[in-house]
Amino acid sequence: MTHDVLTLGRISVDVYPNDIGVPLQDVQSFGKYLGGSATNVAVAASRHGRAAGVITRVGDDDFGRFLEAQLDRYGVERSQVARVAGLQTPVTFCAILPPDDFPLYFYGRFPTAPDWKIEAAELNLSAIAEARIFWSTVTGMSQEPSRSAQLAAHAARPRNELSDGQYTILDLDYRAMFWDSEQQAREQVQSILPHASVAIGNDKECAVAVGEGTPDEQADRLLEAGVEIAVVKLGPEGVMAKTSSERVISAPVTVDTANGLGAGDSFGGAFCHGLLAGWPLEQVLDFANAAGAIVASRVACSEAMPTEAEVFALLAERGRPVPGEQKDLV
């Protein structure tokens, strides 16, 4: 199959408390869900009707089999998902302390995890080259052999050979605990950035990639590095996208926050959907912003990913333009 969206990166079991607003030591029960940034993006794209797949690894254990079943449930193609003997499937706990405190606790990820054991020789490079959107995250560059695999994947689809309607998206997803230093992360980001046609990150992630500065300065540096669309998340001020000829800001879509985790992944899957639909960049940003807001208003991540109709309804409710007839969903 040719994927609309093919992602490469993390997968885990997300364990979220059913008791909201209390620290983990006081939680009485939890729910378990499919998680991991790149995997969530694939789920989000699938919820919008896109043919989505993920390249990742799980442990040969019950949690790994749970994740495989969840990928099937969400319609995410997993021919490039394999089990790694001798390593446990990672589990991520979080506390949910609205409105803005959602600490994460990673288990089974140190010193390494199955999704950092992807080998370049194992990749289906044809599928990667043919995907309309290939999405990877900076976290995959933090260890070998995942680093070499990610570089091989990008080498299979040179940026200057992409067809019209093809995009290579780099999620600048910086998590300090996965790196020896910020400088190490910056060096690895700069090694992969020339392969990307789109880069997405918040202020800190952009600072790691191209240095401190205003959002416009950071976007300009990303464009100078060769990306065609630079997306800088502005926190409470919304999100900005910049190209060589266009600068667009989408104001935030305010909601009562239940869990801020997963909103960025929902944004990513929705952003992919809007690009492929051929909408104007401003409408792509508004749609992605609204999709992220919907997930922020819900507790889970993958389970909370909205459909296109739900996002359209929220845009209409807030008086924002709803994208017209979509394209290329055949």
C-alpha cells in the first residue's frame, strides 16, 4: 500500500489515572492506552480518514501484544512493527493535575527501549519513499541504531526529489531526559534537518534546533536550513507557520483543559490531513489547532483523537472558517 502518512518513532503503553486532580500516590485506579508521539500522530491521521502506518518496535510481552491490537483497532498499518526479544515494552505514567501540570514518568525506557532498536537494514525503504507524508521525531536520533535507521529513512526520500504533494516532516520533539546534553541534541537535529521539508516545534524545541530567538527568527532559521514550512508553536498565543512567501498565525482555540498531553500529536495528525487535503495554510493551522484543543479537553491521547467532523464542528462553533470540500481522500 501507499501510505498517506507513515510515521517513525516511539510507542508505549500510556497509563493514565482515573482519579483526576490528585498526585499519583493517591490514585486508586488507572486506564491503559496506546501511546508514544509518532504512534499517536499515525492514529490521529487515521481518525481523519488517512491511510496511516507506523514504523516502531515493541517488546515480546503482553504489553507489546496490547499495542499491536490497539494499532489494528485504530486502523494503523503495522507491517513495520516488530517485537524485540529481551526488552520490555515501555510504560509511561502521568499524573493529571489540571489546568497545566501533567508530569510524565517513563518506565522501561532506560537505558534503552525497543523503538530505539530499529535497524536501517530492517526498513521498507520503498514504502518510506512512496509515502505522501513521512513523519519522524528528533527523539529517534538520541540513540543508535535508531539514529542510523532514521538517517537511512530520510536518505530514501531526498528532499529535492519529493513529488508535488509529498512532505517530509520533522517533529522537533525534544525531551531532555533522552539526551546526554542539549548540545548533543542540537548536533543530531542539525544532521537530520536538511532532509525535512517541514519542521514543527515549540519555542524550546526550536531553540535546541536553531538557537534562541523570537518565533520569527527561529522560523527564518528553519527556512534557511532548507525546510519549506516552519511551524512554531506559541503556547497561549497559538501557532505560527512561515514559508518563503507567507506568514500565518492561528489564534488559540480555548477549552477547559483535562489533560494537556497528546494535544501536540493530535495537532500533528490534523496538520498532515490538512496538507494532504490541499487547504490554505491558515486553514490547515486552524484545523490542527482545533484538533489539538479537542484532545486537551479529554483525558486520554490516542483514545481522544477527534474525527474531521468533530474538528469542523468546533471550528464552526468558534466562528472560524471551515475548510471547503476536501481533496485527495481517494
